[in-house]
Amino acid sequence: MKFSISTSQMPNIKTDCLVVLYFLKGKLSASAAVVDKQTQGLLTQTLKQEQAQGKVEECYLLHQPRGLAAKRLLLVGCGDLKQLNERTYKKIINTIARALDKTAACSAHISLVDVEVQHRSREWSLQLGAEGLYAQTYCYDSFKSSVDKSKSKASKLNAVCFHIDKSKKTFTKALEIGKAMAEGTALAKDLGNAPANVCHPAYLVQQARSLAKVYRGLTCKVLDEKELKAMGAGAFVAVSQGSDQPGKLILMQYRGAGTAKQAPYVLVGKGITFDTGGISLKPSAAMDEMKYDMCGAAAVFGVMKAIAELQLPIHVLGVVAAAENMPSARATRPGDIVKTLSKQTVEILNTDAEGRLVLCDALTYIERYKPKCVIDIATLTGACIVALGHHASGLLSNHQPLADALLKAGQDTLDRAWQLPLWEEYEAQLDSPFADMSNIGGKGAGTITAASFLSKFAKSYKWAHLDIAGTAWQSKGLQKGATGRPVSLLTQYLIHQAKY
Ligand code: BES
Ligand code: MN
Ligand code: ZN
């Protein structure tokens, strides 16, 4: 999709759909008033006839509007002009996106000039506008047969122009950022939605290799299960050994311009391509959803794509711990004790707490890169859904400035996280009579004890953990599927860090 900015006068723009805004009680925005005049009162008449209130999410689509070169005119309610906050703005963008999606319009011209979001810059509005409109066009139909494909109408929208008062370099940049985030998010969704019989560790390796082929500055290295075993990554192998699909540790290194001497920002994604629970087998209801257990990995892919697309001047190492958690004669038994790459031993009391096992060895492995900081992303605990539902990702960290920066990036992109405490008190729940620790923390604070477990492997650097069990996918109805979160949060964080 192409995004652009226009500062020319509103009327007589040739576009498939002209989008203008109005407010409570049908009050027209300045540019809507101009269009109203040009159409001899078409807007005023329509809003009156429909008894429009101007509420958010209200909109009217007119075809062949008289006096305009545009093929369609979309009138969009924006609520109270003086109380336009971030959430309302997001809703307005989504309303526009959905309305356009229902038409065959390929191009749209949106008059953003008259709205100002409280406490937010024009750049912010443009970035979220581009991202939101792009995201709405996402459609996962790779596995629909061609007959069905013609029915599932993927959006035709491919060019959006925002009408604002002046042109600035930072405005175009904001559009580029929004677009890159949406593209990264779409990749994360694709990987998350792909079924586990297709998306297995070797498939993720292919994905990494093809990303590295496309983008300047991006290289890829893979460690296979044999190498991991030889190296001493006993926790990782304990998960992977039950499956016929060999586990992989995938390393994608992105070096932007001028970062030869920069220590890397490291992202580590949980890539369990299917989580049956292993010998501690999960109940079968909704087990299909465990194909999403690689959404942490998917987010890493999405972020690598977004930053490489932008050619951010930053050094980032994207790591994916890819394995399948299966029961078999070779699978780990509850009670088995393994030695991790860090030499600490773990009593595996529950083979369904596998995410922390693949992650802990990845966290130890990347010490050799002397990271500037490390962020892991994982669909780690059902407890996180209990605590935070589906709106916020769980955030835990051993370094408050890092946590603060991530919280801010989440707020800026409306891809929000919420911090939970990582106090020492919780660590006692991991005590084991037989090994250095057990892999589960028993009743209470499941998200925190999982993070406590990981923290024992992240002592030598600044580290944060994002539990995305609740945010990485939606399970309801036709909306079912991967969300691509938290690609926006992480990309925004790196953009801030790169001072881009
Ligand atoms: N992948 C799951 C966590 C999960 C559950 C994500 C539901 C999304 C939805 C993880 O591997 C797991 O099974 N965690 C266990 C940990 C427990 C055994 C300590 C859980 O949350 O029940
Ligand atoms: Mn599990
Ligand atoms: Zn899992």
C-alpha cells in the first residue's frame, strides 16, 4: 500500500473515496464544510436526513457525490472535537478502514487536517493512521482453495493520501514507520496463523533465510538440535527430543548503517511450533490454539522485517528458539532432571512448562554477544491471561529504565504492556529438593514465577520479558487468529533507541 500526504485544496480531488470528518450534532469540520459548499449542501442534507449524531463509529457512504471528482464520499463521525483522545482516534481510523474495506475503492483521500489528538503530534496521528489502515487489509487465505478465495474478498485499497495543512519530512517518515510496522505485524500474523504441520522449526529456518536474502544488513545463522545437545543446552533439548521435528536455534543479525561497534539489542522469541504439553498432555479442547505458541518467535520475525524495511541505524540480534513439544517414547518425563547450558540443573516437574526451558538456554547462549539489553517475547503462561486478559502484554524486568522504555513504546503504539513485580520473594516457589530449581512455581503468580525462572538465566545483562499469551491471538469467531502483537511495541522501542 502506498501512503502520501497532500496539502492542496480539498475539493475536486480525483480519488475512489474522499473521506471527510464531522463532529457531535453533525458539526462539519472545516474541510467538510468546503466540500459541503461544493456539493450544494450534500453533507448537511445527508447528516440531517439520517439524523446523524456525530458519534464515533458512525459513518455514511455516498456514491457519485454531485459536484465532486471523487467516486465516493465517506462521512465519518468523530465525537467531541475537544475530547479526541488516543482511543477515539484509533476507533475513527478503524471505522474508516472497515468502511473502505467494504467498497471496491483502490484509493482514498482522507482529510486529517481538522483533527487533533490530545497530547499527540501530527506525526503520531499519521503513523497510527497508516498502520491502522494497512492492518485492516490483512487477510489470511493461504489455505483457502481458489474457489473460496474469490469469495473471501481481500481489500483492494492500495493508495491512501492524507490531507493535512503542511508538508514536513517527519510526516512522510511517520507514514513509512506506520507502514513498516504494519508489514512486520502482517508477517507475524502469517507465521502465527500457519498451521503446525506447515510451520515447524525447519519452516522458521526457511523464513529466516529468505528474510536475510531480501534485506540489506540482515544475516542468519542456525544451530540445529545436534549442535545444541553437544553444546550442553540440555533444557532446550529436553523439550525438543520428543518430536520428530528437530529443534533449531535461529539467529538473525541486523546491522544498520554505522553500528559496527554497537552492542546488539537482543530479542529472543519463544518458538514452540506446537505445544501439546508433552507427557503432561494438555486437555484436547482448544488444543488447536497451541499452534500460536510460536508467536513470540513470530514477533521477532516481524520486528526484524520492520527495522530492516526502515533500514534503522541500529544493531539487533533476533533469536528464535524453535521446537515442537510432543509426547513420545523419547519425550521428557515429569521428574526428569536436566542440565541447562548455564550449568544450573532443573527438575522438570511439568513438561507443559516448556517455554521457559527452550528460552533459558537461548538466554545463556546469547551472553557471548555482550548484549546492550535483552528482551524475550513468549506466549508463556495461561496465568497471564487470567491476570491481564487480552488487552495488555505482561512485562517483567530486572532493569526499571528498560521496563519504562518498553511501557512507553507500548503506550505510543497503543500496543500496551503492564508491568508485574519480579520480587525475590517469588523465587522460593521454584525450589526443588533434587535440583537447583524446578520448572514450575506451583499455585499462585504463575506469570511471575515463570519470569523468575527466566531471570536466573539473565543475570549478566539488562533484561525484560514480555508474556504475550493473552495478546498474541484472538480466539473468538471469524476474528480468530494471530494479532501480530507486540511487533509495534518492539519496533517503536527500537526506533526510539536508534533516535530515528
Ligand atoms: N503455551 C503455554 C501457555 C499458554 C496457555 C499460552 C494458554 C496461551 C494460552 C505454556 O507452555 C504452558 O503450557 N504453560 C503452563 C505452565 C504451567 C504448567 C506452569 C500454563 O500456563 O498452564
Ligand atoms: Mn506448555
Ligand atoms: Zn507453551
